[in-house]
Amino acid sequence: MNVLLWYKRDLRLADHPALSLAAGLGDVVAVYVVEPAYWALPDTSARQWAATADALGDLRDDLGRVGGALVVRVGDAVDQLAGLCRQHAITRIVSHAETGNLWTYARDRRVAAWARQAGIAWDEVAQSGVVRRLRGRDGWAGQRDAFMRGAVAVPSAIRFVPGIAPGPIPTARSLQLADDPCPHRQGGGRIHGLAALDSFLIRRAAPYRAAMSSPVTGERACSRLSVALATGALSLRDVVQATAARQSEHPGAGFGPSLRSFQSRLAWRDHFIQKLEDQPSIELRALHPATDALRPGNPDPVRLAAWASGQTGLPFVDACMRYLAATGWLNFRARAMVMSVASYHLWLDWRATGAVLARLFTDYEPGIHWPQVQMQSGSTGINTPRIYNPIKQGQDQDPSGIFIRRWCPELAGVPDAFLQTPWKWPEARALLGHRYPEPVVDVAKAAREAREAIWAVRKWPAFAVEAARIIDRHASRADGTARFVNDRAPPVRRRKAALSAQLALDL
């Protein structure tokens, strides 16, 4: 029997449960469908495609080494899968169970409807701790841990259907993607992922806990595995088990606490993706509906453009946004800060700013991104609003101004005492409004007004009723993952901590 293995965001050979199932069923046709409609979405970008193309190239090489080929087709998934099934007498498709954005969710529903009508069996196989159609979180953590302890392997023998034209991996230009310069983009394939994993576990992880908060030190101290995980070039189980093996060696000099912290963040990664799996509407609708009325549905275009391009006149915010544009990556605290400033100080709708950040993140993972966007913008109703002060964040995370001066060279001559607030510099007249913008808002005034507005809504009796309903629904779901916040806390405290923690998902 011929079996079609449909690759999506699982671009590897090792630790691939769907591949193992397909290999045991018959001769395999390994297929990746490039869907132009997906790459035209407001949350996708050419830099993300470049990382995906990296992973496809590595996967094609790996399949070639075991006697196979990666078949790449461009077009609508239903059309391409149907054509391949007709041409090669395929009656069974195997893929991993993807948790993507709403577009991929709708596409999978179309594929499922076509497959039922065509008499094609479609098996969707879990590749992480995320569970399809989960009824409740009780016991979820144990289930997730059991999966992570499972064997990591490549099938010993894979038979491939011969003679199928592999097709080229298209370029961003051929897909008509908008120009998206990212000169310091991190590679997205397995080769880059394995190199990053090795260097992190062996050399870079020791200062992880202390250094992850600053973009200056986080660039090296974080694992930098998020791109490889987003493309599926590495599986999360790959990383969990490699980290556990390193922990078993009892490395000294700070490695122990940092690797424990890293393992917790890997678990939180599954936890947040599970949130989107359980409630796909998080991408478009506020978890607490009352917060949808807080901000204008049509965000101020001037403020939005200034924030997106790093021209707000707030140095640390601008440096972070320019760094993100150039690299495709930003450490978590900085991600939270730029989202908080956009949501509170600039009073921009989270859907618009969330889409901007999604396009800029080479490691865009919808299950991490949209729950965090909502958390940092105060739209969950169950998390305490956290209004980051961008001036204080700059003082704390870039005290010497190295990062700001690198990414905002217009400020190179501003003295340290005024670097975070150049508008207070006595000689700012020749700078502001000419080489560097005036601040788009008064930071203190904007924060005060935002705080008053959001807490006024949160005081509504109806808000509290809805928040209680959300907490009741999510408390049982969070119970299984609460131990990643504090293993020794009493159950009630753990449950609350799991709901309110401002998580540092630095990978």
C-alpha cells in the first residue's frame, strides 16, 4: 500500500511519530505543500518562509540519505493532495496533528471533508504534549511528561514510492512575498537547530536564568532553539531529552538551576499551545469579551507605524523593534515590553500589533504568540495587567546603553544620563524632530490613563462574573501544569500562580 506522509511544521526525520506510522503501513510518498494563500496572510512573512525553506532543504537532504525524496508541490492543499492520491493509488494520508492559526485550522477541516468524501483515511498523530480534543487538563502534565519520555528514533527501514518528480523548493520571490529584509536572520533548518542545541547545553546555558531578561545578554544566553522548534526541524522531545541527558551529567557553574528553568519553559510551551488548541478563537477574539471595547477597532495609523518601525521616540522600545526587524528574534521580556507599550501607552488594538509582531518573528508559533499577546495587552481578564515602563526597562536591561546606541545610532552622542529620556537633554533641540523623533506619547500620562481605563472596566460587576467563569474554566485546565510554576506550593496557590504568572518563555 502507498501512504502519503503530509509534512507541515514537522520538517525532520528523527522523532517523527507520523513518519514512523507511515513507514509501518506501506511505501511512503513524503510531501510538503507550499500554500500561497497561507503565505499571503497578515501573520506570515518572507522571513518565516526563508526559515521554512532552510528546514525543507535539510529535510530533503536527510530523506535522500535514506533513499527517499521530499516531494514539494505548490498550490491549494486539497488540490495537491487529491492529485497525488489519484496518481499514486493512495488511500491513506498520515500527518502530525498541527496546532496552527485559524487559517490552517480551516484548511485542515477542508482536507478532512475532502478525505471523507474521497474515501481517504487520514491519521493525525501527536508530535508533542499537545492533545487534540482534550476534555480537561486534569492529568495533562503527567500525559505530557510520559510523551516526552518516549523513544526518539528514526524508523529502521523506510520504503519510498520511486519515480516521483520532487519539484523545486520555491523562492520568496516566486511566491510573490513582500520584500522582507532580515540581514541577521537565524537559520531555520535542522543543522542550525542541532548546532544551537549543542552550544547551549555545553557552553551557553550557565547564565541563562540571570541573562535571559536583557536583549544584550539574552541573544547569547537563550537557547535560540525557537526557530528550529517552530519549523519542526527539532522536536520538543528532542530538546527535552537532550537537556535531561545534560542534567544527568551534573554540570556545575550555574548549569543546574538554568537547565531546570529551561525545562520548565519547555513545558510551558506545550501548555500555551494547548490553550490555542482548546480555543482557536484566541487569535481573533479577546478571552474576556469586555476588553474588546477598550481600544479603537481601527488603531491610530501614525502610532502603529511609528511603533512597528522603531520610531516612537522611546529609545528602548525603538531599539527593540529595530533589532527585531533585523534579526527576526527578541528575548521574551522585550517581547512583552513592546507589546505592553503598544497596548497601554499607545492604546493600539492587540490584533493589529499582534499581526505586526507575528510577521517579524521568524520563530512565529501561533500557540505561544496569541495567548501571550492577549496576556500582555490585558485582554484575558484573569491576568493582572502589567504596564511596563519603557524608560525603567531600558535602565534595567540596558544600563550602559550599548543596545540602544547600536540600534538607534542617532542617539550615540546623547549622554548616559539622558539616553532613556533624550527629550530631557538640554541639547536635544538639534536632535529631536530631525534625526530622532519626538516621543509619540508622554510615558507617565499615557500609562496613568491606560491604567484608569482598564481598571474602570475591570470593576464592572459583569466583568467579575465573566472573569470568574473564565477562571473556573481554566483553573482545572491549569491544575496539571501549575507545578511548573511552583512544585511545593499548595494546590490552590499553584492554580492561581499558573493563571497569573507573567511567563518568560525564552527559548
